[in-house]
Amino acid sequence: MEKFLQDIRYGLRILAKEPGPTAVIVLLLALGIGANSSVFTFFNATLLRPLPYQNPKELVVLQGWRKQASFQEMPTSYPNFADMRQQNQVFSQMGAYSETSGSLSGPEGAEQITSAVASAGFFETLGVKPVLGRTFRLDEEQMKTRSC
């Protein structure tokens, strides 16, 4: 242990003799430790913590797949989701969502906005209760088709 303390004292004396390289070393250590800490904080917040939902270990994502061509991972269509929900014998609750975009115009001009579309049962699946009012009912859910 005495030898270790001697080595520490010797290292500190050498660093004190050369303040320029010592400052660079301390700065690089601080940047490295800070970057490592911020990356771990992000990693911990996004991947290691459980999802902030009721029973997060019971949540499952269903995704559609194609066996041919490009873009093999495809979103599940609403009719396929409705069929899966109707024939479901495995899951206690099913919900779906999708993002869509549109234009919102006002006095200052128009802007492109992104919004979410959710099915009946989406919030119940996540265990989320509304602060006011109620969530969607199945009889209110409808599929809108676009004519080309």
C-alpha cells in the first residue's frame, strides 16, 4: 500500500510541474466522463427502464411482414387489425394507432402537421385513463376510405 501511495504522489508532482498537458488531460477526462454519463442516461431512459404503462411486460406489438420485394416490414392495415381483433382469443385487449399528416391553415398561412389516429381500445390496452371524459367506443370507430 505504501508503494501505491508513493506512485500517486510522484504522479501528482509530475502533473504539477507541467500545467499545460495536465490541463489538457483533465479536460479530456472531463469530456469523456461527461459524454459517457450522458450516453448512459439516454440509454437508461429509453431502453432499460420499463415502459410507463400499466403491466408493460404484457404489451406486444403486432407487425405485418411480406416475404417478397423491398420493404418487407409493413404496417398492418386497418381491415387486418379489425379481423385480428374480432378473432382474438389470446390477448385481453387490442388497440391500434397510426400517424397521419395533413395541412392546417390559418391567418398566418398553412403548415404541415402530424397527428395520430387511434382505434377503440387503444388507451385501455395501455392502461391509460382520460383525465376528463371517456375514450373511444367500438361503435364510434369507423374506417374512412379515400377515392382516387
